Amino acid sequence: MLGLATELLLDRYKVPGPQNHQAILARHEASLLSEARNILSGLSSHRSPQFNRLVLPLCHSIVEAIGHRMAYDAAVSAGVPQCLIDLFAVSIMKLDSSWYSEVGGLHRRERFDMEDKAVSEMGTRLEEFIQDLQAEPYTTAPITSEEKWQDFVADLPAYDAYGGAGSDPASIVPMNSMMLARL
């Protein structure tokens, strides 16, 4: 990551630019790159101790920001539902909340409201999203369908208060306080 970020800062490599320069994740990426380039412009070399102290600590965040913005752009291009894109974006904002407040202009309450809106909409469409995954042929967990769950529960053994199988679950007596104290 350090090498990639350094090469990008030195303009030796380029990555595809954002589809929307005004999108918050694109602005974050551009700001981090600009900050590092400004520091670099005041240094004698990218091989100096000052570069190591001042720029290298930013490199991880820069590469992550580029990846986050590219994932965001890909999701928009692919037609991913907006509530999922918004949830992704707000979760990314949590990784550098100070930047989003100080530079991005999104205060904490605004980000909470964005997250609440995205989660609420996603929740109303969760069944639709799960069905769109078409994962049922690949899953074995009983909780994936009501029928599988009912079959699973019906096959569970029932125990009486003394550990015997096959007793009526209604006849199970809770442990008294003396028994619990010994545990």
C-alpha cells in the first residue's frame, strides 16, 4: 500500500478517476491526496525522513479511500439500490469521521440520520434483497425458510427436568435457586 500511494503521489501511476467528483467519497479521496501532495511539495525528496514521518502515515488511508470511492462508483454503475449504496457510504464515513465533519461538512447528527434512513429503507426491502441473492440452493441453515425451520424444531429432542429425552417440554421444571447456586 505504501508503494502504491507513493507512486500515485509522485504521478507515476494513475487510477481511474471518479464518475462524480462531487460525491462525498470522491471528495474524501481527493482531499487526502491533496493533503499528502501539499506535504510532499514542501519536502526535499520522497526518500527523506520527513516523508516517512509526514506522508507515509497517510498512505494507508489514501489507498483505502481510493478503493472505497471505486467500489461506490461500481455500485452506482451496476444499479445497486440507493439505500444499499447509502448504507455503504455512511459506514465508510465512520472510518474517518473527523474528516467528514471538519472538511466534508457532514456533522455527526447528519450522518446518524443518513444511516437511519438507509437502514430503515433497507429493512423494508430486506426480503427482496435476500431473494435477489438466489442463495437458497447453496445454503443448508434451517433458518433460511419457514419450512426448514419448522422441520428443524420438530426434530429437536425434548428433555425433562432429570435429563431424560422424549418428555413433554411443558413438563420441564425450572431449576430452583439452590440448584442454580451450586452451578
